Amino acid sequence: MTIVKIIQQPEGRRIEFKKIIPTQSDLNKTIVAFANDAGGELFIGIQDNPREITGVNEEDLLNVEEQLSNGIHDNCAPVIHPEISFIKHKGLHVVRVKIYKGSDAPYHIKSKGIDKGTYIRVGSSNRLASEDIIAELKRQKSNISFDTLPDYNKEVDQIDLHTFKKQFKEKTNESINSVVLNKFGLISNNQGKKYPTQALILLSDDELRLRIFPYGKVECARFKGTVPGNFIDQKTIDIPVSLQAEQAYQFILRHISQGSEYEGVYRKDRWEYPIIALREAIRNAIIHRDYSLKGKDIKIAIFDDKIEITSPGKLLPTVDFNEMEAGQSDIRNKTLAPVFKKLGIIEQWGNGLQLIADELKAYPEIELKWNEPGIAFRVSFIKTDYEQLRAIAGEKQKDTDDYGRLRMIADDYERLTLEEQKILLYLLDKNKITRKEAAELLNIGKSKTFEILTSLLAQKYVSREGKGRSTFYTLKNGSGDE
């Protein structure tokens, strides 16, 4: 990517701009945050706001490179190897510091230690990592997913699995037993006893699920308008995770409309939103959410102009929503995912984003946007034609209201010309109208205006009063507003 395109990018998870070399403290935070996350690039010599290339003096480049290298080596741990290069554009020099995603997390500031010196990237800022995040970074280092961890509160045979067993039988025609549970990594053997993993607890009906994962649920809401506030409908989906996607999907279908259009003699139904894409987004939210984060649930919010699906946990570093058709596949919950695939909730590895991209092509009026609000990932399906549709709806409502008002004085409303309707509506509001006012209202000449008023007189909708220039017209039955 050229420097011209680079400076057009917003600051975010993987990119940061500085006019001058930052303080050592700020530099340390950015570097360890990049290394703990998806990697990133720091550009020095580019002012952020307003965005412009200011450059670094050419004679200072080698000193800046040495200062950066030494500062990162001396202050960050484990060792981080920055890739430092120079970019020249129209006589101005920019320093580029590229940091790759590390494999030895958690990276931290040496002087502060892991607990107080580990930072992660949240949007365009660096945030001190919580205990939960640090624990997850350590698991990533060992290639262990949270859902594989055992829970020692109960042994497996004490866990209530009746719903999961029923669902598994219906979908696979196989019965759940210790062999199947072991095959899917849903149990952990320890000192001759079998304990459930976090994944099995999430799949269960057991009180442990509600106790350990009180936020392992989906909160759905239909709001009135375009911002959170007044609820039209709400639903809390607090059931085993393998059943949550279907109920969330049905909630959305209940609150979006389905229309019909014809191709030749054949009727074709079309939903207001791309429902296959929505289904995939819901599935992704449930299977890829970070269940280790406390106090966070999945949220589905339906507004007049958009649908938002927000899932706890940042987007996995190896997945890029900007490359939806690249067949990307990565899994956060390595035990739950194969179970979901067996149940048919996941159809094929790596095709979810492709399905979303493909269906969006048939919905040019729907824009997909994604962002990371805090330690969460949000996908939004936005109606780009909302304001236009709202204006059309407003006109239709106005027509309906006008029809209702005119019916009070005209039984044969449909036979009136548009010009006659306009004059009668004006009289309902203003009580009287002159020939000059009628001509201005209709934007026509005097003679045409006289013809229309004469027609209304003949139909006995209006009365003429006064003489000469003082002539004006009123409703025959006097139905104007007082």
C-alpha cells in the first residue's frame, strides 16, 4: 500500500499515526498492544488531525531508528523485534515501525510487570488488560481455548444434559454417551474421574451453566426509531448455547418484513434484510464469542434503519472482515465448534463470511459495517435508503390523511382532479381562497384557475362571495378549520 493510501486510513486496531516520536511510555504501550493483538504499524512523521505528512528530518532518521529499537528492546518483554523502515514522499521522510503478532504473549512493559504492564489494542487506543484478558493471552500462547478447560464442581454423570441429548439424537441420529463426549473433548479425565469442560457446561441445562455463565445468553430487542430507547419487544435467550442461534434468528424474522415481487408469472419472496447473512452473523456471534469474559452477553438490536449484532470478544487477529470472500477460517472455541458442525449449526469451515458476502450482492440497499466497541465485535446491517423510504412513507401517510379529510366533504373523492383536491385542502386549512391565491397555489395561469374554480362551483363544493377583485371562495358546507 502506498503512503498516499495509508494516510487515508483511519487510526484503528492495526494502525497509528504520530507527528513526532512518542514518549517512551506511550511507545511501550502501543508496541506491546500491537504484539498482543493482531500486530500493527506505527507511522512517525504523519500528523493525525488534520491528517497530513509532516515528515522527519532526514539527518535524524538513523537516530530515530536507533532510539526506537533500543527503547523497544529495553522496555518490552518478552523480546519484540520491530521492523523499522523509511518511506520518502515528495521530499518528506516517514518512519514506519511494523510489529507482528507475537507468539509469546502476554507482552508487557518490563518495569510494570504482567499484571500492570500488559496492554491490548481497543480501536485506536491502548487499554490496560484485565485479568480475564491476560488469562486468555496465556491460553493463546499454549494454544488452549477457554471452552476446553475442565470444571471440577461436578462430575459428568451429575450434569443435566437432557436437552443436549435430545437435540443430538434428533440432528445426528446418534446417542450421547461417554465415548461421544470424550470424542468431542467435552469431558476431562482427572485421577480416575470424569469432569465436564466449559463447553459441556454451556451445552447443558445444569444450574452450573447459570451460575458460572450468567451472561452466556443472547439479549434481543426491537427498538422504536433509530437509537436505543423505547422497546417495542424484548427477549432474553438463556438456554443451552446450541439452541440460541435459532431462537435469535426467529426473533429477527418476527420483526422484519417480507415482500413479494414477480419475475414473469412467478412470484419471488424477498425479505427486508438478507436473512442468510443475518443467520450467519448470529451463528458467528455465538460460536466465536469469548465466554471467558465476565459480565458481557450477546446483544441483537433491531432499529428502524439497521440491525446490530454485538458479541463479547474482539475479532480474532487472523480474520479480516474487509476480505470476506477470502475463505477465512479461525476458531476461538475449539471444543464447541466441532459440536456445532455435527449438529448442523456450522455447515462448512470458512464459508460463513463468503455466504454473507454473496447474499449482500443481492441487497445493494443494505450496507455491512463492522467495528469493535470496547472488548466486543459488532456487525451492522444498515439500510442505505432509509431516509428515502421514510420520505416516501411520509408522502403516503400524507396522501392517506388528505384522503380522509376530503372524504368529509366529497363522497366522490376519486373523481376530483389533483388541482381541485389542492384547492379543497387549502380551504379546509384556510377557510377561504382568492383567484390570485389559487393561481399561486397551483402555479398556473388565471384563465385555467378560473376554469377549476368554476368546476368546483358547478359540483357545489365551493361558494363564491364578494365582487370584482374582492371575490373569494369558501367551502359550500363550511367545513374549514376555525
